[in-house]
Amino acid sequence: MNAYESACHYFANAASVMDLSPNMKKLLLTPEREVKVQVAMKMDNGEIATFVGYRIQHNSARGPMKGGLRFHHDVDADEVLALASLMTWKTAVVDIPYGGAKGGISVSPKSLSDAELELMTRKFVDELQDVIGPDKDIPAPDMGTNAQVMAWIVNQYEKYHGFNPACVTGKPLELHGADGREEATGRGVGLLTEAMLQKFDRPLTDTTIAIQGFGNVGSFAAAYLHDHGARVVAISDISGARFDSAGINIPAALQHVSRNGSLDGFDAEQQISNEELLTLDVDVLIPAALGGVLTKENAADVRARYVVEAANGPVLPDADTILHQRDIVVLPDILANAGGVTVSYFEWVQNQQYFRWDLERTRAELAKTLIVSFEKMWAIATEKHIPLRSAGYLMGIGRVGRATVLAGI
Ligand code: NAD
């Protein structure tokens, strides 16, 4: 099952509980616009290189479309469409006034020099500048892109449209970015893990956690959970996984990564493989790296009682069914990692108002937005005896569907 088939599977599961008409299902699944462009440029050595870029605008029923830009060699139309539709439901679940979109270029950014990366980004904006913008579609960082790439995007977009900081979020603080955006996704994962455990009368101080991925999302989630008393016993990145039964020294790990760029060389009680981390005997497993890491092959071996989807799509549908049958609670990506888009929304609001919030306000508004959404999702799941994922899709699809009907076709 590819990424788009997985997204359709989860949509269909929820739609079957909702009694949606086939015509409404088709409307909600069909993207509004799919853009595929050629990004041709001269490399540093004078050779011509041609890349393929995508922007898929899935749905704008609730507002301008919002979604990240991914620079990664695996980017293709199916993956971009799956992630664009996920953004539609995610923005609706946290009830921010956006639709969903996603984009990317099929490229390994590490193979480019800084100058080539900048030129490629600007050429991509040249192709997209007509269809994106603060009231149309607002990109943000995702895998392989960062605040610097967003800075190049604003600068190139403004050459066509004048001063327009709200055309993209995740910008550097010096260029109208928002304090608290960088930590937002991981912090949200921490806040929501805590809220979910409270429903089972389990305090964080009595909880062991394993986290796969120690990039933006995984590292800030680890920091929040460690600071609030949880015992993070395993962490990992592309260089492998580390385990310590007494708890990993998270501040030391963060410092190691900020000095060395990865966990490579970081000492812990035991080195284990990335696969072993997924099946550790812990209370909570947090996949925060890649999609599709829990599959029908390894789901039966998961020993955690709770799985928090910090990455997009880490649990494949077959694995989701197995986890559900084993009474393992899955907090779905559709809410678990929505902290990032929520604070992106706050950044866009500040840009539109030419006004700046402090970190305290951003954190308070983030917590309020996520906890209200979580409580609603929990109430639907409890009332209808369905998994949290289905409850989330019900919320998202319901809100988008009602907006579509009210506006009229
Ligand atoms: P990132 O590039 O900052 O970090 C990814 C981390 O995963 C790195 O530590 C990398 O070494 C590690 N990794 C890669 N392959 C691995 C493997 N095989 N095993 C273990 N670790 C591996 O990316 P990120 O921004 O933290 O995003 C992670 C996930 O969260 C992605 O699925 C992304 O779509 C999702 N997400 C991110 C945000 C955000 O605001 N950054 C928001 C929502 C969802």
C-alpha cells in the first residue's frame, strides 16, 4: 500500500461510520489542483540539472491551503497527495482556518551546494508564485527544508508581489518568524502524550518512553517529556539507537547533537538497532522520523501500550489494525504532530497584524488549541467506541464537509 492508498484507507474507514454519500466522498478525496513543474538550473560546475517539483492543493473549503515543502529523493506525486489530504483533515481537527496542501522536489538536498539549493528554491518559487500566497496557499518547512529555505521563498515571492511575510511560515525570527515555531511540533507531541496518559491515570513521572528520530520533532518531544519527569529510555537517529534503563541524559544528547549534527558518537548504556527500539518493553513508543515504520511484519512485536505518531504516517493500516486488536492505543498523526501547523497559523496571524507575540503567549495558545482538540477527539472515540484515529477523521471530515455544503458548490 503506498502513502496515498493508506490515506484513502483511513478516510474510507471514517467515512463508513459517517454515512457520507459517494458523491461527497469523491469531492472530498479529489484534490483541487495538482501542479507538477520542471525546475531546470545551472549547477556550480556549469552543467544543466533538471528536477521535478510538486505542489498539490487538496482542499480550500475552510480557508487558504497550508502545508509543508519537502526536499527529499523519495518525493513523488502519490506521497505529496497523501500528505496534502492529511493536512486538510489536520487543520480541521485543530480547527484553524485553513485547508490542506503539500509540495516538494524530488532531490537529495545534501547533494547540492548552498548556492545550488538557493537557486533551486528560487526557480521553484518562479514556477509556483501564481498559485501560492497568504490568502491562497502558504508553504512551510518539512523534511529537507528549514527556516533558511523559507527566507529564500519569501524573498523570491516578494520580487513578484511586494512585501508579503505571511506568504510562508517557519521563517527565521529576523524575517518575521514566530518565537516558538521551531519547538512547536515536538512540544505538542509532549503535551498530547501527557494528556492521553492522564486519561489512563498514568503520570509522566511513572512512564518509560522510546523515541525514534532525534531531529526537530523527536528532540523537542524528548526535551518536553524529560523536563516533565518521564524516563526517556531510548532515542535514535540515522546513526543508530541508544538505550539506558535508568533514562537517557536528554540535555547531554541535545548538546551532543547541537555540536555534532547527529547522535553519532553519543555514549549510552547500550547501543541497539533502530528496529529493536520499536519493540522495546516501554510504556510509550514515539515514532518521530519516517513514515511506514510499523508494518504488519513488526506490529505484533510492539510491547509499548501507547504509540504516539509524531511522524506523518508511521503506522501502516495493517499495523494499525493489529495494534488496535492488541488494545494498544494509537494517538494519530492527524492530531499528535499538529503543533507545528498550529504555531504556523499563529505566525501567519502575527504577520497579517504586523504584531509580535512573546513565547509565553504562543505556548499558552498552543496548549489550549491542542488540548481542546484532544478532549473533543477523546469524547467522540469514547461515545462511538472507535479508535482515536477514526474519531479524528470524523472531526476533520465533518468540519470540511459542513463548510463545503454551507458554502455551496
Ligand atoms: P528532521 O529531518 O529534523 O529529523 C528526522 C530525524 O529522523 C533525524 O534525527 C534523522 O536522523 C532520523 N532518522 C532518519 N531515518 C531514520 C531511521 N531509519 N531510523 C531512525 N531515525 C531516523 O525531520 P522532522 O522535522 O523532525 O520530521 C520528522 C517527521 O515528523 C516527518 O515525518 C515529518 O513529516 C513529521 N512532521 C514534522 C513537522 C515539523 O514541524 N518539523 C510537523 C509535522 C510533522
